[in-house]
Amino acid sequence: MKRDALILGKGAPAYLLRVVILVVGAAILFVPLHEGVTNGTLVLLLPAVLASAYAPASPAPAAVVVVAAVLLALVDGDPVRAGVLVMIPLVHLFHVACGLAGVVPASGRVHLRALRSTALRFLLVQAVTAAMVVLIALLPTGRTQPVIEVLALVGLTGVVVLIVRLQRVK
């Protein structure tokens, strides 16, 4: 063995990624059921979750994400309710797990050190999303005064002009 060779160890079996897909998929199934959507949840989501675990590189994970979003959008209620807030990290984790399982053979091994950058990126995206949700929750829900709307449009126009000018500077 070369002296500078990288020693990775055994790693975890890659089929555990598919187990994660099934567990997170079950949680994604549970949220719309808890919100009151019964027919579409089991008929549309269950086969897509099972297909995602079997073939994570197929279009099935995208179907899970889209169907879950549509089912939650059809439920009346506050857009910043607990079901929606729980679904955000679940769907993201499902997407990441399917992406990883799609490139690693089911009979392969996954070294946990190799997942560090993916985990950090996942946490960063969730932190930014949480900050945006807090900002959205703080926005007023009533009618906006016309003066405020005009000032916002002028401000956005100023930002666009500034970006165009900064891009032209060489």
C-alpha cells in the first residue's frame, strides 16, 4: 500500500439511502393525510414514493415533490401553517436522498465523510428557507397602501438600474 493512500474504511451500505427515501416518503405521505387530503395522497403519492425508492434516478422523485406540493396547496388554510413548514425539509431531504441514491449503486457503500458537504449544503438551504419563512410571516396580510406600492416599484426600478450599471462597469 502506498504511504499517501486514502484509507476510507468500510462505509455504510448504500441501500440505507433507499431506506431513508422510504422513511422520508412515508412522512411525506403522512403530512397531507394529517391535513385532511385522503384520496389523492394514497392514490398519487404512495406509488411514486415506492417507485422513487426502487429507481431514485427516475422521474418518480419529481412526481413526489410536485404531487405533495399540489396536495398541500389544495388544502384551505394559512400558507405558513405547520403542515407546510414540516413539508419543506421533508421534500428537500427526499430530493437529496434520491439524488445520492441515484448515483450510488444499491450494492455499493457510502462513506459518511463523503456526505459532509451535502449535509452542510442541506443545512444552509434550510437555514435560508427558514429565514425567508420568518420574513414572509412578518409581512402584513391586509391591503397595502398605494403610496407604499409606488415606493416599492420605484425602489425595485432603482435596484434594476444599479445592477445594469454595475454589470457594464469593466
